[in-house]
Amino acid sequence: MSTASIVDSRAGSRSMAAMSGILAVTGFVVLTAMGAHARFPLPFTPVPVTMQVFAVILAGLCLTPRQAFASQAIYVIGGLSGLPLLAHAGLGTIGYLVGFVAAAPLVSFAARRGLAAVGGLAGVLVIHVLGCVGLAASGVPAGLPVIAAGSLVFLPGDILKVLLAVKASRMARKN
């Protein structure tokens, strides 16, 4: 085998790996957007229940930290640019969007060290803390503490989403 064919082979495999990464990032942008549109409004908070947290955690479990960050950054930038990706883009929910971008690479980093569930829970914590900061900045409905409107009501469901994302990522790796 000539040196030129070895170099061509390596370049081809790098191109395929790059294309695979681009497709994976794009897939998680789409999955997060789909999760945003599976929404259930609650009367006492401006934040709806969605499947976005599941998509964010799954992105972190399945992608490299850089890819996980890119998937959520592209999702948020696209949504804030006017593409119909977001569940609701108001000042009260901007903290959650920032949380998605911060949480996905954190989850990925932890998962690559064998701490998938811990990373997923840490990601939920980041999303909830930044979400509550956004809610506090915008004001919450009268008489409702920020932590209740922005975190406590969502916590049981988000923990379940972490468990489902960990299970789904393990099943995907087996196939």
C-alpha cells in the first residue's frame, strides 16, 4: 500500500467521523425542538412541562462534550433567531435555555467518566438553578416562590427523564 493511499484512507475516515458528528449534533437539535413542542402548560408558572430536559440529558449522554454543547447552542440560537424551535421564548424561560447549553456538556463530561446518572442529575440541577435565576429576573406569578414555580414542580418529572435518558443511551450503545 502506498503512502498516498494511506493518507487518503485517513482523510476519508476523518471526513466520515466529522460528518457523523454533524449529523448527531443536528439530530439532537431536532430532538430538543421536538421535545419543546411536546408541551403541557401549567396555570401557576410561565414555564411549561416539556421533553426538552430529556433531549438535553440524552445529548450529553450520547455526544462528546463539544458536540453536546454545539447541539444545544445551535438549538437556542436558532430558536432565539425566530426559527420555530422553542416551547416559549420569554425572559422567564431564558434561564432554562442557558441551562440547556451549560448542562449538556457537563452531562457528557460526567458520562465519559462512568457517571451517567450523576451527570444527568447535575445537568438537571444546572438547568433548574439557571431557570430559577431567569424567572426571578422576570418576576413570577404573585404569591408563588421562584423555587416552587421554577424547580420543585418539575423536579420529579426531570429525575424520571434522567433515568429514561440513561436507559435509552445504554440501549443505544448495545445496538
